[in-house]
Amino acid sequence: MRSEEDALAGRRVLVLISGSIAAVKLPLVVSALVQRGALVRCVLSPSAERLVSAVALASLSRAPCHVEADQWSHRAARPLHIELAEWAEVVLLAPLSATSLARWVHGLADTLLSSTLIACEAPVLAAPAMNSAMWAAPAVRRNWRELQGWERVLPLEPGSGLLACDRVGDGRMAAPELLLLALESLLLAGCRRDWRGRRLLVSAGPTREPLDPARCLTNPSTGRMGVLLAQAARLRGATVDLVHGPLAVDPAWLEGLQGHPVVTAAEMESALERLQGDADAIAMAAAVADHRRRTPLTTKLPKQALAEALRSEWEAVPDLLAGLVQRRPPAQAILGFAAQSGEVLQEARAKFARKGCDLLFANPIDRSGAGFGAASNEGWLLGPGERQRHVGPTGKLALAHELLTALAEAMALRAPVPVPVPADP
């Protein structure tokens, strides 16, 4: 039975592990998948067998871990690679080595792992890992470009960092937490790359407006909704700029995004102004503080002076969403967010009319399982022509994909209509 709260629960996940030292991270991924209710089976390539224990993977997955020697057996009624390929609902190929990439792209079915891949018709999340010089090699780049065009493959670019060879550079496999997020996204949205070639600007998290060095005005936003929106767009092919206040999310979720950390509303406004011109669309998910002190104090106030300080010297923070709408080029689509309590829809309609954005998602912050810090969310999505629909309750990643689809539709509506060129007489 699948859980409505977790896209991975009850799903048949085939984990294919090839020969890169990053393979040592996969037991953590397999364990996390099982804890979330997934049904997991593992395959080790001949090189990966030297790096990871098949016994450990079998114990963690609660299922046999298959190795090269298992491919052909007189005890099996059907070829193992066919049985595995047909069993899989989704495939996690991590780490993907240069050798396994070449075998796959060129159709070589000479190992259990490669023949399973070629026979499999399920969607595949492919996460390469290798030395940076190998990742930059022309043959590897050519094979990777080829793979990116395949409809049933979701390619997850490696990141940068300290590699096992002590080199610092590209080629580091995505973190286990990001692999899980990308796998969940694949199950929710498939291998869609409908945002390829587009640039999305996202704001996320709270801002903090200082009173003195020890105190500030802020809110309990964690930034989860905005970060998941940014990652969902990246997985669908977008280039994403993420302007964010102090976050309380897994740092691995920021991999692959162009991050622009800020603290105050003024810093966020400045970053948004700088980046807006290059964006095809904007999602303003940040929870910006409404007021700030005109001149923050440089020394900590004594308690007895705090009440007086809170009554004076405060000013309203400019409406950042309204500013984005006023400055935008004609083709740029903008999604706003509104955290509401009480009569959510009534307040949202009034706010949508004032803001002038293309879409507004209004969510209740006074309901359990929605709003700040929650893993799930629900609310009303308002659009042009008095369109409105209720969304959720659902996980925030699933909501992110729904909002991205709506934002893509808004972009299409704002796209300039081609002017027909008259034919020569």
C-alpha cells in the first residue's frame, strides 16, 4: 500500500551501483529508501563488488543483492537481467562510472548491470561520479550529452568538491539526501525537462531585521517550500537562482542551485533587483519581515529599555513582490505566495488584486500539516480571469511541481505573439 504522504512508499526501486569510490555512500541511500517504505533490490557491477559489501546491501534492503556471478544460473527460470528490468518501477543508477556510462550509451550488454539497464523500460535517475579529469574528457562529455537527450532518463549532474583522489573539482556524486529528493521528484513528475533553457529566480526563507546585536524581528519560515521549488525546477531543466534568508533545510538540497544568501529585506531586495533582468520567471516564496528598525542599535539594549525601543523607530519594509511586478519585462511571469490565517481565500483574493502578479498561492499557517516548517502544505492557487483552485493537502515537493506547471503556463500566456511577415508581392 502506498502512503499518500511519501512518494517513495511502496514503490519498487532498483538500485544499480557501478565502480566508483562514491559507491560506499549507497548503503545509506538503500537504508533510507527502506525506512521510507520503498521496496529495494540492488545490483553491483564487478568493480563495485570490490568497494561495497553485497551482504550489507542485502541486509539493508531486505532482499538479495545481485552480483555478476548471479547473471546466469540453471536454477533460474528466466534471465536475471530481464526479471530485474521488468520488476523495477524506477531505477537509481548511482554512482554512474565512466565505464558504465559508455556501456549504456553504446548498447553494450556484457555485464549484469549493463544488460539490466538496456532491457529496462522504467525511468532512470543517473548520478555520475568520477575524477574531474575523467569527467572533463571529451569521450565522457559526448556520452553524457547523448544520455541527456533520452526521454526516460533524469540526469543529475555531479557537483564540485574534494574528491577521493584528493583533487578538488567537478565529478563528486550528488549527496545521498539529494539522490532521495531527485528520486522522489522522478516519481512525482517523471523525466520532464520542460524548463530546459529557462531561468527561474526563487526567493526563500525568512528575513531578519535587527533591533540590536542580540535581537531581531523575523518569522518561523524554514525556506523548505522555496528550496524545493528551486530544486524541482532544476530537475526539470531550469537554471535556478535562489535568493534566500537563513534556512533550516538539509544543506544537500542546495546542491546545483546558484545560491545568493541574504539576511535582511534590504539585502534581498538588492539581490532580486540585480537578478530579475535575466529571469524568465520568478517565484517569490520568501517570508519577508513586514517592519524594520530605521537604525539598528549597535549595542545590546537592557531589558528595561526594550519596551520603549519596540514602540519607536520602526518603518514598513517595501513590498518586494509589488516591486518585482512593477519592474518586470513584459514576458516575465511571477508567482507570489501569501501566508494567511483565518479566511484564507477571501484575504488571498484581495492580495492578488493588489499585487498584480500572474499567480498567487495562499496557504494557511494556522492548520496542522501546512505552513511554516511542515513537510506538507495546502492552499488556494489564484490565476488570471478569476481562476482559482484548491491544492492539497500534499507534500511540498509535489506542490512545487504543480506550481511549476502553472508558472510555465503563465509564461506561455505572456510570451509575445509573433507578428506575421507580409509576403513579397
